[in-house]
Amino acid sequence: MTKVYSPNKNFNGVVANVTFVEGVGETNSPYSLDYFKRKGYTIKNNEKKDEENKGQSNDLDNMDLKELKALAKEQGVKGYSNMGKQKLISKLEAR
């Protein structure tokens, strides 16, 4: 898992389907990691690239429709607002 450090070291909550406790969360999702990088979070990867991508589909499956649409918008997926969950997952996995 890749560790993600929030700019707020005391943050407890969920962002992009990643749970943070005292400013630290973990994810394997490249989409979430890209989001966190753009938002100024610190990313620390201690595993190999292949292991990082393991479970990517699972992360998307665990996201709700609102989160998937937000991610699709960030990724520039055309027509995302009219898509259902499975279609969004397919489009995001294809990127």
C-alpha cells in the first residue's frame, strides 16, 4: 500500500474513498493517488509498482456513484454525468 499524508496532520476522515487517521491514509488506487498529488498531499510508496496497481479495480468497486463521477470529471471522462456505476468503472479502468 502507498501511504498518503494529508496537509493537515490532524485530519481524520475520508477523502477519495481513502480513510485518514491523524493525517495518514493508504491506497493502491492510481486515480486516488493522482488526485492526492494534485491536491498537495505527500505520497510515500514503499512497494514495487506492480504491487501498487494490485486491487485497483477493487478500489473503484468500493466507491459510490458520486465519488466515481467526481473522479471521472477529474480524469476528463466525456459523458460521465449520465453514466451508471459499472460504466464509469469501465471507463476509468480503461484510462
